[in-house]
Amino acid sequence: SHDIAAVRCEEKAFLDRKTGLINDIPVRQMKDETSIFGAKPERLDRLVFEALQDSEAEESAPTASLGAVLERPGGQIGRYKLLSVLGEGGMGIVYLAEQEGQIKRRVARFETERQALALLDHPNIAQVYDAGTTESGRPYFVMEHVRGSPITEHCDRHKLSIEDRLILFQEVCAGLQHAHQKGIIHRDIKPSNILVSAGGDKAIPKIIDFGVAKAIAAPLTERTLFTEDSQLLGTPEYMSPEQADMANEDIDTRSDIYSLGALLYVLLAGVMPFDSDTLRTGGIDHIRRIIRETDPKTPSTRLSKLGEEAKKVAENRRTEIGTLAKHLRKELEWIPLKAMRKDCSERYRSASELADDIDNFLNGAALIAGPPSNMYRLKKLISRHKALVTGLAAVLAVLIAGVVVSTIFAIGQARARSEAQLITDFLMNDVLGSADRVKVGEATISYMLDAASDSLENKFDERPLIKASIHEKLGLVYGEIGDSRKAEQNYLRAIEIYRQYLGDEHPDTLRAWDRIAWEAYQDQGRYHDMERIWAGRPGNGLAATYYYLGKYKEAASLFEKILERYGDKPGSENFRAPGYVVKNLANVYADQGRYDEAEQLFRKTIQATGWDANPRDNGRYIAKLANMYREQGQYSKAESLLNRTLETLRQERGDEHIFTLMSIQVLARLYIDQGRYEEAETLLNEALPIARRRFRKNHELTLCFVNSCAVLDTIHKRYEQAAKLFDEALKGRQLELGDDHPETLETINDLGILYRQQKHYERAEKLLIEALEGRQNELGPDHPHTLETIHELAILYKEQGDYSKAEPLFLQAIKGRRLKLGDKHPHTIESLNNLIALYKAWNKPEEAEQWRAKLP
């Protein structure tokens, strides 16, 4: 036998005479609940007979004998031999059965709307194998036997944390969403109908027992809504108000959403929304009234009433009572309570929306279940972007403190307090107050900043330095969220005021100029503007500008001089200089091809500050480090770093932030190097439109994407498109960076390869020689980029059959690449293989064999 399944045979709906409820007994909780079938198999004969006698649904029908009602173990239904009773639900009995014939598999029989279940095919729903009719005319179907335990038992047994429970619950939502899309409502979602089985290392929840399911589009039988006696179908503790209200036939998928909410309530708090003893005391009308009219207490409140049992609940979630209660009160309990709203229109619209809101909670985003106020949405937005708290604090607190400190000695405490109050009023009314006016979905940091910027123009005319200070802080926050244009506008306004009232050389004026360079011009790629700002002030800013302009020698020299001022040297054990100076020098060394020195500096700054664990603020440096690993052929190391960084950046900075796009660019180049062209193209197709919209026309990063797209088009022999993109990249880079910038030379080199593939050999030779001379002058003869052009030029001569010209170039490339990159680097091997091919074509088999022996 290889497949395990469970079977149920459809019976008349048996009633619990005590409560009048149908199907209220969890299969694996028979000992704890009153049940018509809560007996051993040998007692089923008498119990079934009594139940049939007590039913008023078929007064005219003769009393059925046991043989006509109930199959026994050892009996046969179709191809299935009944082995034993597994359990029962309110609508039938569950058997373990074995399929007879050439293929044997164990199955179990369940009663349900078999036409509906035939439509369901999802990994989180028990699979249907077969269907048919017994000799007595009762329909049956055969479905997967799930070896597992109810989801609540599984979670408690394995002491799953709250987060793990939420993730498991999301899979249940996915299965139920599938059923709803097929037009099926389960109508009895509860722990015993969701069994968790082990699938390898992964626990898989499966929804079972659609025994009281109802088709949305059209009833599959006439008994799907109520029994003949108008009794409830479902389990009271998990039953929606509209399902309990027998006069309401408008039951849709939102009834299952209610039950999901009740299930989530139990998974989180370890207790049901309504106490079972209280709920089931007083008969069916009492039960229906509680379900329809009484709101459940919050999970945290129910937890607090459990006494000693609460300790065990917390332990089963790997936490303490106080921590669990605090975790629930914070926001988490809003989710099950929204799903259980009395008015079905106020619940989640679908199971997938419920799962999405769990994602929101896990990711720190605003909850759909949260209060509808914009202040709440704004609070959640800020909490997701931790660094923005610093920026807003600058607007909400630092401004006040800064102005007080700067004016207290000049104008006295009384006036300082007066001006601080003016700022406080402005921030509360115009900044935070804007959240009260925002439309739904617009509660963003940018919206608040825009409101502050707009209203600032008409305020503080008699306090110009306060206005300048606020503009400067707004520029700082705009830069933090990646809006460099608005950052620039606010900085320029601050600079204008500072220059007018304080002069060009005042520290406040110079500080604002420094900030506009770092926060606006750097992200905009306006490196010549940065150079003008820092001309005559040799420091970190000017050194960084030299680097961006491709003046690597000047940048390295100036950074090294800055280190000397602090008593440091590049090889120092511990640096007294600021970390950003050391990281900037590491960037320069990396682009110079001085990989060992660059990595040493990167490692020391990582050890000192742990900046690799904080990509949201160090994305520029991490992208450079990953690119260095790529150029060294350490592909797995580069990819791991980039994937980890991208995940954080997408969550905390968004898909359009410059740091995110930088990481995407390096990852796309890595995929191209590895021959993973489809993955590279997917990334580039996503990022290039964003860059074109986000940045100005000839932005450096946009042109990097354009050049990479052209390289891919060349590889795929889309030559016309490649030529068009190379033309855009070359003109843009020449205009922005100059003819001899390393990135301009990169495009010239790549365009030469395109012409070579098109067999335009003269044009290719001219471009490759131009790239080679430029790279030799700017980067040096042993730089990996220089060696790349030597290699590509050698291939050109080899393709033309000019072997005597190609040979020395291949030998030069191999020697340089072995020294710089190592014998096993893909580029070294590439040059070796091309030299071997050259000797074979040149009819020099001995030389070919000699070099083949040197392959790693």
C-alpha cells in the first residue's frame, strides 16, 4: 500500500438530543464532547438505531435496520474493503479502507457533497480519489487519509511561536481561498478539520471534512443549508452569526472567514472566543443568541482570565504570560476580531486578504484590521522605516532643541522659549496636523513633508533663521526617503536665507552646502556640482567627488592624507578616522583593482561598525563590496550578500530607492557573468523603467542599466536594439562623465564587442584599441578591465585569422589575469581556452596541448 486516505459514507443527519446540534464533535476530541457516535464500534448498532428513532425528519419512512444504515469493518463498499473505524463526524462515520485490485492503497471514507470536492485540487486540501454509491444507495467518496493531528494540537505539541503559527495559518487561508474560488464554502472550519501532517522537514496543514459544504453558485443537494428539522449545521464555537441565524439563507464565503478568525483566536490565545460550557448551556436558542448578539472578548482579556492555565498557554508559544498578552494587545488581536465581526460586510473580503493582513503584521505594515485613522497609518509607516524616525524627530524635536540651544545665549531664555513654542505649533498644526486632512492611502512621510514645505513659505517671516533651520531639516528628511529633488529645493531655500543673514562663510551656510551635495547632488549624479561646492576645501567631500568623476588616483591620495590627519594609515589595525572615510577609500581601491587592500579596509570597518548588517544606511558601500566580489569571481559570496541586502532594502527603503537600484544593478551584472541571462533580463526590465522615471535623463545609474541591457541584447544577437542602447549609454556617459571616465571606456569596449560579433572588424578594432589605451592610462596595464580589453582584442584578431597578432595579446591577458585574479577565475580560464583554440586553428597541436595541461 502506498497512499493513505480516509472515507466517509453519507448518512441521515443524526441529532444530538441534548442540544439539537449537528456535527458539533471534533473527530479527535470524542472523549471530551457529547456525541451520538461517541462510542466504540460494537455499540454503534444500538446508538444509530436510537438516533433514527428520535429523528422527526422522516416520520413516514420505516425504521432502517443496521445493515441498511451502517457498514461494518470487514465489509465492502465498491472496490474498498473496510478495515477499521477511524472516527466519526456529525454527518457520518470514518473508516480506514484498502483499495483492492492490482494497485492497493489505504483510504478513508467521508460523507460530503462529492460533486463539490471533485473540483478541489490544492496542497492544503485533502485530495479526493474516488466517488460512488453503496449498494443501499448512499453516496460516498474516497479521499486522502491525512496522517496528522489537529492544527491546535500540532502547534502546542511542537511549541510553535506566534510567528510560526501565523505562517502555518496562512497556508490554511490559501487552501480555503482555493475552495472559495471554486465556489465551495466549507461551513465547518475548526481545529479538528485542519490536520497538520509532516511533509519532509515541512509541516503541511490540510483542510478535511467538507461534509457540510455548500456550493456558492448552486446547491449540490437540497440539504446543504439546513436539515429537514431546520437544525444548525456546523460547530457553535466557530459558527458565524448568519450561519446560526436559520432565517438567513444569504451565507457566503465570509461565513468561513468568521470561522478562520475563531481558529486564529484559539491559535494565538489558547482559548476559544466563547467558553464552551457557557455557550452550550441553555439549548439551541441560547447558543444562537450568543453567536448573533455577543461580541467575543479580546484574546488578551480571555488569556488573562485563564489563571494557572495561562502559564501553559504561554509556554506552548515559547514565551511568558506577560509577553504574550502584550504581544496580543499591541495589534495582533485586531486580526481575528475583524474576521469575527458580526456584520459580514465588515470582515475581511476573502481568505487571501486575511492572509495578507498577517503579512502586514509580520512586516510591520499598517493592518487592514487597524483603526481607520490616518494617524495610525502614519505611525505604522514611521515604525517600518526606523531611520525616518530620526528624520521626523529632527522635524519634531531636534528643530526645537537646536533653535533653543543656538538662540539661548544670544537672545535669552524667554525669547528662546517663545520661538520654541512657535516651532512646536507649526510642527503640530502643519506637519502632524496634515495627517488629519490626508485622504485614505495617502498617509505617507512624503505627504507630511510636502504639507510642511508648502505651509512654511507663509510662516516665520519675522524669524528667518528658524525658517532656514526647518528648511534644512526638511531637506535632510527628503534625502533620507530618497527624494533628492525636494531635498535640493529645501536646502537651496535654507542656503539663500543663511547667506543673506549670516554670510557665505558662516558654519551654518557651509553645513547646508555640504548637505545639499551629499543628500541631493550625490544621488542625482551631479558630480561636477559637488566638485564646485568643495573646491578649495580638500576633505572627504572633495575626495569622494574625485572618485565619482573617475579620478581614482587623486581620490586615493586625498583619502590617504585625511587618514594621516588622524594618525592612521591604510594598513592600520584600528582607525581613529570616521568610518565613512575608510569605506570611501575602500571603494576607491576596489575600482582601482586593488582588491586585497579594499577587502582589508571593508573588513575592518565591518568589524568596527557592523555596517553590513545595516544595508538601509550603507547600501552604497555594500553594493560596491558585492561588485568587488563579482569581479574577483567570488560569485556565491556576492550573490548571498546582494540577496540579503536587497531583501532589507526593498522592505525598508522601497523598490525605487537608489540603494535598492544599485544592488539590483550589481546583481544583474553578476547573473550576466554567470550566464543566467533570463534572471538578469528580468531584473533589468524591472529596474530600468524605474530608473528612467526616478532620475534625470543621463543619471549614472540609469546609464549603467542601459549599458547592461545592451550587453544582454548583444549576447542574444539583438544587434539593432543593442546598438541603440549603446549609443544612448555612450553619449550620456561622455556628456556627464567625460571621454576618459572608466564607465565611458566600458561602453566603448562593449560596443567594440558588438561590432566584432556583427563582423564589422574595422570599427570593432578602432573602438577596442581606443578602450585599451584609455584603460591603460586611467586604470593601469594590469587592471582587470584593461586585461579584459586585451582579451577581447585578441579574439578579434583570432576571428580574422591574424594569429600572430592574437597570440601575444592572449599571452598577456593570461599572465595578467593569473596574477590579478588567479588560475581558477572564469576570465583566466576563458583566455586559456581561447589561446588553446587559437593554436588548434593555427595547426600548432603541441602548443595547444601544452596550454591545455595548465587548465585548472
